[in-house]
Amino acid sequence: MKQPPPGTEERIAKMTFASIYPLYVAKVEKKGRSKKELEEVIQWLTGFDEQKLKSLIDAEVTFEDFFSQCKLNPNAHLIKGSICGYKVEDLESPLIQKARYLDKLVDELAKGRKMDKILRSP
């Protein structure tokens, strides 16, 4: 089971969500998806509504704080596959796994996957 190199968790923990969010928006919009769809995906994973998400962006919280405040969707474990060369289901660090869950969902959105599949609807 391949794990990220040492120091990855600390690097992710210190990054601000506000610095990455515009990259997510640009990625999905470039592929014809909307910011609203992106927010729906983030809300599904984290439980943050639009107002809470905006407040976290405005406060420039770190990824560590962002994920410590979220209520991870109980179906997040259904997110499988590779992102950044690692299988998300095999990651041992909870923080890295949550960050890669989000990356995976953003990738699926950008690739045109149907929303009910992204949101792991039964």
C-alpha cells in the first residue's frame, strides 16, 4: 500500500482552503460545470452549507481546520480510486484521505460524471 511521502500531511494541514477553492472552481468551470455544482459536491462531503463555506473561505482556514469542523458524509467511504497516484481508500492519514476525497469528487465533476454518481446516491 503506497503512502504519500513524509511531510505531506503537514503541508496539506497548513494550506488554506481559500487558496485551493479558486483552483477547484476554475477546474470545473473549464470543463463546463458550475460553481453551484462544485458547492453541492463540497456540501455533500463536508455538511457545510453555502454560508458556512463562504465564512470558512473568508476566514482563510487551513485544511486541517476545514476538515476538523466538517461532518464527513457517512458515505464518503464509497469514494474509491486513484488521485495524485494514491488510492484514496488506502490512505492511512485521515486528513490526507479527506483532502483526497475532495480532490476525487472535484475530478469526477470536472470529468462530466453524473451528479447522482458523484454524490454516491443509492
